[in-house]
Amino acid sequence: MNTYSETVGNKLNDILEKTYDAEKGFKKAAEHTNNTALKSYFKDKAAQRYNFGHVLKTEIKSFGHEVEEGDSFTGKAHRAWMDVKALFANDNEEAMLEEAIRGEKASVEEYDEVIKDGSLPTSTLQILKNQKTAIENGLANIRTLEDLA
């Protein structure tokens, strides 16, 4: 918890990039469903990730580290996969939910990896823990939506 290293800054920028990827993916999923509950869920998750991004950017800047923005290759591939599933899956809402669950589980793992870093400032650690908990809660909620798809 001593210094805000370049390594920590890079890890947070990776999470920030994936946060924006998730936001775009959830927006895209909302566009591809007519199910009101799913559309609302995906829109809420997109808004949540938008807010996560701003909190992360503020935290990164507060320690004098540069914020990198842009799409990751993984994020583009994930959104492309959701597009393919939406177009070709017999039950596209179920496929989108499955993909969203996979993405959320990956997010939790990424947060866990950064949280393990012993050099995180207390404020950064708290932000990451709060965001991870929100993602985990969303995962629990998304499972209840599987019955609606």
C-alpha cells in the first residue's frame, strides 16, 4: 500500500479498458433483445460499467498516472461473438445471457488478480472491491433472468 506503481497503473488501465468493453457489450446486447426484463438488465449493466469507468479514471488520475482509453482486442472479439450469437442462435436471448455470464465471470477473475497486488493504495483497493462485489451481485441476478430467456 506504499506507492502507486506503474504496474498498478497499467493493471487498472487494463480493467478500465475492459470496463468500457463490457459497457459496449451490454449496450449491444440490449439492442438485440425484445425481452423487457433483459433489455432493462443489459441497459443497467451498461450504465453501471460507464460509472465504474469514471470512478477508475478519477482514481488513476489522482495518483498521477495516465489514463489509456480504447477498445481491447478481447472486447472487440467478445462483442463480435455476441453479434454472431444474436444473429444465428435459435434462442438468442439465452445465448446472450450465457455470454454475459461468461464475461462477468472473467471480470471477477480480473478484479481478483489486481486486488491481490500488495501495493494498491487503500482507496484503489476499496474501489476495486466495491466494483467486484457489484459484478458478483449482478451475476446472481442474471442467473434469475435465465428463466425469462
